[in-house]
Amino acid sequence: MVNIRCAVTNCKITNYNKPPGVVFHSCPSSKEMRNKWLQILKNKCSMLDWSRSKICSKHFEKKYFDSQRKLRENAIPTIFTFSSNSKMSKTDSPIERTKVDRLLSRMNQAQLSSDIKNTFNKIKVPSNLDIFITDDLKCKPDSPIEAHLWLLIKKQDYLNGMLTSQLARNKKQVETLHKNLDEIRTHKKDTEQNIDTLKYIVKCLQEKHATLEEQIEILSAVESR
Ligand SMILES: [Zn+2]
């Protein structure tokens, strides 16, 4: 068997490990479709060879397949993010994941955060949550699902807090950099003005020098008589 692997950089699918139902697709032959693919794939593939590269079917939405699971002519790869356990399981169908991924990408951090909190507020915190948690901050295997969920939300919340403060620090640094840049610009302007003044002084001195030389010439002429 020839070794075929998906050309998408972060995709590990080869013909040896591909899950059932996943097939490889060649790049389109029409120039118009190739340009569309190129626009999408230029940052997703480290190397793309139109005659040989293959893209696995995990990168195509369901709508791009016909009833025989053949790729339609207008198909373009649009799916590049997979959940962390990228091996497909029976409960984790690609169609479900695609929809969630697509919807998630439209939400911002604040929306997601409040959504998660609202959902979790409906689940009562186990009053004895601490007894379900191990010292390495994991849930004991026999813990109730609420304990698992609450540990997760608490971790998520903590992470959000860290990210928010990191963001605030980054913002401050950017502000400082902008201020420095402004100072450098003002300084540059001052320097340019100083150079202009100095040039003027040099010009004046040169003129004065010329006048003095003339005077010396006249005086020497007078003296030599
Ligand atoms: Zn792939």
C-alpha cells in the first residue's frame, strides 16, 4: 500500500490510521476551484502539490458530499479544528463536532464564559465537593457527575481569570510602548528642529568668515602700499 497522508499540517490522518468512512480527496482540476482551495489551504498545509497532495474528508462539511458520499464539484475544505482527542469515536460524529465548532467560533470569551456559568448555576454544587477532589486537582473516579462538572467550571473560571489579567498586563505594555513611541517621535521632531537651527548658524558663520576674509584682503592690500 502506498503511504498517503492528509496534506493539512495538523491532521495526522494517513491511509494506515484513517477511521472508517474517511477517504482522501485529490485537489480539484478546475483553475477556479484550485484558486479557492489555495486561498484556504495556504496557511493550513506546509506543502501543497496539486498533482499529488490529498486532503482527507474530515475537512469537508457534510453539505459538500452527495448521496454516494462523493465530493461535490463546488466542495472546499473548511474544517481545520478538531477536539483535543482527534481520534473519532462512535459518539463523536464529525457532523456534530463541525456544527459545534462552527457555532463556537462565532462566540466571544465573555459570551462563552457567562453561558457556561449560567448552565452550571442550574446544577447544584455538591456541599461536600472537597471530598471528591484528589490532591492533584482531579475528581475521584466514583464522584457524582456534579462534582466533575463543578471542578471543571472552577478550573475554567480560574483560567479565565488568569487570561483576563494577562490580557490587562499586555494592554498596559502596549500602552507603554505607544507612549514610548510618541516620546521618540517628539524627540525626533526636536532633533530635526535643532539640526535646522545648527545649519542656519553654520551658514551665518560661513558668511561672516567670507566677509572677514574680504576685509583681510583689503587690509593686506592697504598695508602693502
Ligand atoms: Zn486531514
